[in-house]
Amino acid sequence: MIAKLAEERVNMDRCYCKSGLKFSECCEPILRVEQIAPSALALMRSRYCAYCLGDVNYLQATTHDHTWTDEELKFIQDWADNSFWQHLEIVNSGYDTVEFKAYYIFEKKQHVHHEKSLFKIVNDMWKYVDGEVMEDKVTFLRNEPCICGSGLKYKRCCFKKIEN
Ligand SMILES: [Zn+2]
Ligand SMILES: [Zn+2]
């Protein structure tokens, strides 16, 4: 994943987390551990990027008090790698909570992961504690602009990646 990040340093002018900022001025320094996430929200955004990059080590390192089994690691790696991460929407954020919706396509289906996450400062670093996953589903209209921000209509963009 470092190799992937290294390429991205030159290529990415928009952060994966859809903040609208450059990757180098948003989540990249946090992912590279060159900068400490200044808030629970900043950590959450960087963790979303880690899913986009398939950086399971970063996800584990930023999870509080939990060692993943090989099986869990494999499951998360598989989910991260085989999903097309379309968009991150921050619904709400507080001092130590972030409610978000992550839109992605997995196994040719459109998904949204809606979660209210809890974070905690451990040794001056924000860590993900756990989250409450909310029931949610999403249907996009074919003529709507695609959620991924490509500027294309859904039917000409991510819709092509799903089974109908
Ligand atoms: Zn970002
Ligand atoms: Zn799209």
C-alpha cells in the first residue's frame, strides 16, 4: 500500500474522503503518520481513505484495543479491495463521534454503510472504538449526477458497475 500511496502523492488532486481538498493537504499526511489526526472526524476521514487504498494495517493501527484475527484481517482486506468506494458523506460529527454514510459498490451491488462511530484519545492519538451500524439502503436515479463526483449521470457512471 505504500507503493500505492507513493504513486498517489503525485496524482491525487482531490482527497479520497471527498473533502474537496488536495490529498496531500487532507488525509495523506495522516495516513503516512507524518501528522496526528487533529480530531475524531479527521481520523475517520483518513480511515475511509485507508479503505479506498486497501490499507488494512492503518485500519488496525487506528482501532482501539483490538487485535484482529487473521480471518478478520482477511475479511476486511477483501471488503476494502473488492469494493469500489464512491463517496463519503458526513451526516454529523461531535467531539468523539462521527455519523457517516460510505457509498460503495461490492459484488455488483450498490451499497451504503451508515454508521455512528465512537472514537477515543489514547496516548494523544485518536482511535476508533466501535460503531453502531444503521439500517440504510440507497437507490439512485439513473439520470441523477453520480454520487462518486465524476460529473457524469449515474447511468453513464457507477450504474455500469452494478448488475441490473
Ligand atoms: Zn481527506
Ligand atoms: Zn460514479
